Amino acid sequence: MAAVIETVELKKSYGKIEAVQGLNLSVQSGSVCAFLGQNGAGKSSTIKMLLGMVHPTGGSGSVLGHSIDREKESLLIRQKVAFVAEDKRLYDYMTVEQIVQFTKAFFPRWNHTFERRLMEQFELPPKRRIRHLSKGMRTKLALLLGFARGCELLILDEPTEGLDPVAIEDVLQIVVSLTAEGTTVFFSSHQIVEVEQIADHVLMIDRGRLVLDAPMDQVKEQYRHIQAVFPQPVEERDFRLAGIETIRTEGCTVSLVASHNVDAIIEHVRMLRAGNIDVLPLSLKEIFLGKVKVRS
Ligand SMILES: Nc1ncnc2c1ncn2[C@@H]1O[C@H](COP(=O)(O)OP(=O)(O)OP(=O)(O)O)[C@@H](O)[C@H]1O
């Protein structure tokens, strides 16, 4: 599979704020890739750099083979990629049907059938001015304008923010159906349950740095929480083994998060004469909390 998004040591600083600190991303064609992180982790800054809306202060990147830091190429990126921004900014003075007509004039691959289907499914009032739409309706309209463009890559910044549960389910189903047709979806989110439901790859960012980059299958099948109690006090340095992602020790107990190599880790813990060893699966939420907490 080819990478549709690639970055090498990508950096963005705003004065003294180091928002993105050397990101190496590779998003494969046809995947649904979730980009998770706390508020202020650097997700929107990364997305804006990918789209040429903000200039990197270091490193490089490409989207659909076009370099993100060359003006002409970033223009091509914005033409080829359907982007739905976090702020869902739209022309407030237009009506719903006016903005649909206006937008589709720019995109030769516009999907008219899909547009009509989404107008109905999202129950969007064609004659209402955008400034009079509710927050959720505005989000649905912004998503419709992105989904119907017929692009090979969709970048969505918190797509379900402010939507009711029915609309969220609709949006997730649409994303899945688009990827079945070959569209690549890269989306940022705080909604871990949604990510677990539709993503096949997870990227987790914390304070501008990538802390997890793994296929969802690996996250579900291989990540384990290992807790053990020893007859003697233990220290972090006793547990520096391949596959151990985080280590917390307290007196005679250790709590480990392992991403792989679990059998060898358990064997090592046994050799240190652990009296009691618990091995538990981890949810994405637990992995997320573990990754961001340890660095706090
Ligand atoms: N234009 C700007 N000027 C100064 N600082 C900025 C600017 N844009 C973002 N930042 C800072 O960069 C950091 C990363 O912000 P960013 O918006 O990329 O995070 P995020 O992960 O998208 O957060 P959220 O989930 O809250 O949307 C934050 O500390 C933020 O305050």
C-alpha cells in the first residue's frame, strides 16, 4: 500500500510554544486513520500543515505525493483533499442549497446522488440561511460538502463534535462506506469509542510528539496490562525490556503496559520471583490515559 500522507520530523512552533515536535507519520492509502490526542496536543496544527494552511517550522511532508511546504503544491493538495475543519466555517449569508450549488461548481467529481441522500438523511433545510442553522446542522452541512466532493482523501478535524448520537452513527457509517469505495480517511477525534468502532490505524499524539502508531488489530490483540507483586521492592530499571511501553512501580508492585513480546515479559517478571501476576487486555481508552498520564 502507498502512503497518501507522509511527514518526516515535522515541526511547528508558535513563538515559544512547540506545538508539533518532530512528527513522523505515514498514512496508508485506503485506511481509516484516527489521530488522537488531548486538547492542545498538536492535532489541528498538524492537519493545517498537511493542507498548507500553516507553514512548518521544521521537517517536511507530502500529501498525495505533493510537498506540503511549496505554495503551488499545497494548492493542489487543497484541491484534491476534502477537508472538514474543526470550526466548520461556512458562508453564513448563504442558504443551505446555495452553498451546495456554490461548492459543487468547483469539483468535477461531485457526487450528486450522495449529496441528495445526505440532504435527506441529515434533514438539512435547503432554504434556511447558514447563520440560522443549529451547531449540529452546521456540522452536518460541512460534512456533506466534504463527503460529496468525491475526493480520494478526506481529512476531518473532529467530525462528530456537537452531533447527536443518531447523527454520529450516520457519520460513522458514511465514513465506513466511503472507505469501502477506496477513499482514505484521516480524522482527529477525542471520541475513543468512535475511533475503536471505525479506525483501522491509530496515531496518538501527546504534546506534539507521536506516542502511539499502530494498527487497531495490534492494539486490540497485543496490548496487555501486566500487574505483579514481588517479595522485595522493585524499580523501573528492572523492567526495561522490548515491548514494555510504560512502567510504574510502587514498593513491591509493578504495573506494566506491553505492546508486544508479552510472553517474554511475563517470563522475566516470573524470574524476578513475582508472587502474583495479573495479565489483562487493555482498551484504547486505557492505553490513551496511560500514554498521556505518564508524561504529565
Ligand atoms: N495560531 C497559534 N498561535 C499560538 N499558539 C497556537 C496557535 N495555534 C495553536 N497554538 C498552540 O499550539 C498547541 C497545539 O494546538 P492545536 O490546536 O494544534 O491542538 P489540538 O490537538 O488540535 O487541540 P484541540 O483538541 O483542543 O483542538 C496549543 O498549545 C495551542 O495553544
